Amino acid sequence: MRVFPYGCLLICLAVLSGCKSVYYDALERTGVSKQDLFVDRLEDTRKAQTNAQEQLERTIRSYRSLALFRAGNLPSRLEQLKGDYRTSDLRARNIRYHRQGVENVADDMFDEWEDTSSSNATLKPVRTRDIERMRDEYDDLHANLLKVDNRLSTLLGLLEEQISVLEQRPAPIPKDLSSAVAGIDARLREVETYIQRSNDQIDRLVGTLRD
């Protein structure tokens, strides 16, 4: 469920008030629960990660081509690479933004579920097990999202260094760059592994929440 335009004014006023409880109350008046919001933000995070991965792969193809095959209009190719890098950096920041959005609602949602469970004795045995399982699944997901962030930061830092090397050496690059290319390729595979793993976890968690 998405937050539809008809509730936007009420929700904006709640956000401006700086009070999360007011914000959640405003959402619930439009039919959006914390669980709905959590699912939306998980899906946004998955989309952000997929977009970032695609852009990173494009950027690294440009880097690899320029580092290993020094031909054609080098200044133009370098500017294209720098533009690709900036887009990759923005998409990495977008992942972080959406991950933080998930974090902001996750604890509130689990706290609400636990309060509901503890106040209803007939639901408590089953509900408590469900909540614990879901929280464990979320904790595993969150750990992998942080690993994505860490690996992305490392990869982007290496790319920035190598772009600087290319800027300083307009002539054909020595063979030592082939090892740098291999290192960046290895870091990309790490990023792809954690993105795939966390996206799979998001799919499972969203599927469970929608059952």
C-alpha cells in the first residue's frame, strides 16, 4: 500500500510538527499502518539497491575500458567516467536514505506489535513467536544492508582514487593498472553479493508481511 496524494497535506503537517506519533496518526487516518509503511520502505530500499548496482556496473565498465584500452577521445571518455561515478555516488546515498527510513519505522512497528501481544493474553503465545521470528529476520536483513553500505563506500573510494590516477596520467597507463582493475572488479562482486542477499531477504520479509 502506498501513501496516496489525498493524505499528503495531513501527513506534511504531521512531519512539520516533528512528532512521530502525530505522523503515524496522520498516516493511519489515510488507512496506512506502520506495517504498510515498513513494507513500502523495504520495497523502496530494494529498488534503490537494484538501481545502484546497475549504475555501478555501468561505471566500472567505463573505468575498465578507459584504464585498459587507451584510445579514442580520452578527455571525453574521462568526463563520461566522472559523470558515471557521480551518479553512482548519488545512488549509493539513495540506498542509505531509504535504509534509514526502514530503520526509523522498524523499531516503532515491532514495539507496537509487542505491546499489542502483551496486552492480549489469548494472542500472546503465537504472536510472541511470530514477532521474535520477524525481528530476527529483520535484524539479519539490517546487518546485510549495513554491509552493502560499507562495501559500497569502499568501492566508491577506490574508484575515486583510480579516476584521479587516470586524470594525472593522460598518456598510456602502465601495466600496474590491470591489478587495480582486478581489485575493483573483486569489490564489485562483493557489493553484488550483499545486494542480492539483502534483496532476497526483503522479498521474503515483504511476502510474509503481506500473507
